[in-house]
Amino acid sequence: MENTKACFKCGTVQPLSAYYKHKQMADGHLNKCKKCTKLDVRKREEDLKKDPEWVEKEKERARDKYYRLHYNEKSKIANKDKKAAVSSYFTRYPEKKRAKNLSSNIRKKGYHKHHWSYAEGLEKDIIWLNVKEHNYLHRYLVYDQERQLYRCTRKTKSFSTGDLLDSKYRHIRYYLELKKIIKN
């Protein structure tokens, strides 16, 4: 059975797991519960933010840390790597770049554009999905560059692995069937 302890701040008796560890305390835990500790930290920070001198010192500390730990160099490398990866990707798939460019002015807040086909003339024929749905769908698709369409990677009620999704209707139907499978 787990030991308990009373918080000196709120007075509730809780198991030791509700307290932060502290080596210098007799039982190895703070005398203030995690909830009270978090509230105190939040209140202290709100009070400190009202002091312009503290805010300026905090900004300076953050800048020093940024340069001391070389975050500026790390971000430059990461950006350079990302640019190279994107460039390489669009070199391999020029039809995807064309579709991205031709549909770039079409936007719907909170949604991603999913191109069910990259064939010429269908660049603006898209399926709107939120970010989570879009990432989920792509886990179960493989791109067939020769046909500029996607194929199924998971068997569902109406689709077999490797089936070509050659219409917007089939694409949506496959996605809806995937959602049913994963929910069950």
C-alpha cells in the first residue's frame, strides 16, 4: 500500500505519487502537492511578467541560451536539409509540384488539400481533409507514378490491397471504410 501525506498548502491527504520528489525532504517528497506547486509557479510567473525589468532579463537569458547552445546553427542546418528534401521530392514527382502550384490559391481554413489524382486537368479536383485525417489516409496509400494515382495498401470491405483508386468517389469510399475498420 502506498504511503500518503497531507499537503501543507491545501490540506488534502494524497498518495506520495501526488507530490514531486525532493531528496532533501525526510520522506523524499515535497510537502506541497503537484497541483498546488503548479498553481504557485503559474502565479509567480504571472506576477513576474508585470515587472518590465524581469521581462527584459528573461529575454536576454533566452537569447544567450539560443546562441550558447547553437540553436541558430541547428535551425540553419535543419532548414537547409528540409529545402534539399523538398527540392529532391519535387524533382522526382514533377506532377505533384504542378498540382501544388496550380491549386496553391485554393484554401480552406483548418483543412489540407488531398489530390486524389495528379493527372493533367485534375490539379484543382481535391478532397478536403483535416490534418489528422490527411496524415491517417496517407498511411494506407501508395503512389503509382505511372498512372498518377494512388493504390490501396490495406484490404477493406470493397477494396483489396493494390487496388487502383481511379476516381474521387473510390478514394473517399476507401477512406470511409478505413475509418470503420480502425474504429472497431
